[in-house]
Amino acid sequence: MASYLGLEKNISYYTIPAAVVLALLPRVYSGLTGPGKKVFDGNNPRLFTQALEKSDLDKRLKGRLQRAEAATANAFETLGFYAAAVTAGNAGGVSAETLNNLSLGYLVSRIFYTWIYIWGQENRKWILVRTNVWGVSMGLTMAMFVLAGMRGDAGGI
């Protein structure tokens, strides 16, 4: 059966490297190529947020760059859990269509989450939306684990 996305093959494993790239993009924006490049020290990248605080960049830009660093950290904090869920779903025999939908949904939610975290939060009304989007990404991840566990009992999902 073809999915509504037009994908018949399982692409879920390919979304793990895509998630790594998405995790790195805020760092590329904030320190490697973006406005914080003059403050970023490749010898001490973990001190970037402290260097930003001491920099002469304007307060709004500093906030964006610090949130970009936090978005990268958050992405890497959830990445292992996501990769394990994709692996569990595949090992458990969850259908390719279901895994494709869940894994692509995860990537879309992470893109939206990152945008909200860096730029959207300048309007404080978006903070709750960011939390909810994070919850969606984790719900999609949990669904892979649950479906993998149910697969043995349900005879196919």
C-alpha cells in the first residue's frame, strides 16, 4: 500500500542523519557562519554562550544566538531517544508507512520547534507553543516504541 506521502519504501533510518543535520543548523547559524561568528571560539565552543554574554552584540541578537545554542543542545538531548525509537520500530516490524509518517512528522516538528525557539520566542506567546511542539516530537518518538511493543501482540500495525 502506498502512503499519502508517495513513499513505499522505509526511509525512517535515513531520518536519523537528517535529525543530526537539523540539530547542527542552529549552531551553524549562531556561531559558525552567522552573526556570532566573531565571538565563537572553535577551541572552546562550550564557552560560546558565556562569550556572547560579554560581547558587544545587541541584547536581542544575543538572545537569539543563546537560544540557537539551546536549540542545538535540546536537539542532541533528544536525538538518542529518537534514534532508539526508529530502531525499535524497525526491529519490531512496524510498517514502513507508519514509520515514515512518524519519523517525517518528528523532523517537521523539530524544524518548527527550532524556529520557535530561536525567532518565535521574541513574542512570549510562542513559549507555550514551543513546549507543545516539543511534546508532539516526543509523542511521535514514544509512538514508535509503543507500536514496536504492540507489534508482537497485535499481529501487525
